[in-house]
Amino acid sequence: MNKDLIGKSVPEVTFKVFDGNEWEDVTTDDLFFGKKVIVFSLPGAFTPTCSSAHVPGYNELADTFKKQGIDDIICMSVNDTFVMNAWQKDQKADKLTFIPDGNGEFTEKMGMLVDKFFIGFGKRSWRYSMLVNNKIIEKMFVEPDKPGDPFEVSDADTMLWAINPDAKKPENITMFTRTGCSLCTKAKELLDSKGIPYETIEVNDKITSKSIKAVSGKTATPQIFVGGKHIGSLEQLEMYVKENY
């Protein structure tokens, strides 16, 4: 694996992408010229670490990276375009650009093509990430050469820290809600108006008031959690938003 690439240009490659109902040639210039781009490359679509941590991490921080002047975040793998398209849809990773290096040409020219024959993968990419500014590699994080599938330095948090150690990451917000709950509607409208991402857990036949009480000590909705901490209902959410946004 070639780790000495800082200051060098990314390889000139034309990627074959099936977009919508037609084939499209996407070049290195299309992806990198005049742009500041993060690339993270990984062994394979739909594989455990790639799907559970690598892609979600960058997708969750995409807006934060944008605030740091990043124009695009590219997920690259030695897979064909149809697999990459299906994987992006499955991951709901619409904030990322998925690029298929189906022939491994870009990966090989980067010096990152490795033999995964022993697990039936053939030639694949070693896991790494890099910051590319107008086609020039400015930062690069290559996973250590050890057995298995190490995931220690190419993650989104490491890249964000390298770009700006003071950048503020968004807190994860989860809200217990009920159908017909007017306070729940107001809480959602508040977060939506500020562009604050959140997830909801709908109380129903399977998730009952017992679950809400077990984690919050309350049964009324909404009950809101920020960064794993229970902050309360709508009134407390309004205070949180006012103080932080």
C-alpha cells in the first residue's frame, strides 16, 4: 500500500456510472477539479463495517463537513455501479456521492489495491480516507497493515478533527411520539424550522408507554433525548434549541 501520497495528484480515471436510465462517464476532473472533496474508500458494499460504521459516520456528518468548506464526500469501492447504487439507497446516504471503481483502476493507481482472494472478494480496496483540494491530496488516513479489516483512522470523526478540531458535531436527537399528539407535532415543527435532524420512535402496539417510562420515567409524549441524555418534553426542547441554535 502506498501511504506517501500527500501533495500528489489523484489518478486520472474515467468511472462508468449508471445514473437513472443511462450510462455516464465521470472523470477525475468532474469529481475533483476546483473542489475540496473528502474520499473514503473501503473493501466492499454491503459489508459489515462499511455498512454499520463507515458510511453512516460520513453521512451523519455531511452537513458539518459542508460548513467546513467541503464540496462533496465520495464513497468509493471496487464494486460495479449497480451494486453501489443499491447500497446508497439501502443506506439512505443521499448526502454522499457513491463512485464505483468497478475495474479497480483508480484504486490500483492509488497503490491501494489489495488481494482479498482468501475471503472470495478478489482484488479490493484497502480502507482509507483522504482530503483532496483541486485534485491534490492534502490529508490521508490509511488503516494499519494488520490482519482482518481494521477501522481505526479513516472514520468521519478523525477526518473532521483533522480539518477543524474545534468543529461542533450535531447531537443525536430522538423523540418518543404518538399519533395525534399535538405537542409532538409542535416539537417536530420546531426542529424542522431550525433544520435540526432527529429521529422519532412512534408509540404503538409494539412500543408501548412502558418503554417510554422505562427509559425516561414518564409516559406522556413527546419525550426527547439528546446525545443519549433525556432532556424532557416540548418545553425543555424549546429551551435546548434556544440555548444551542
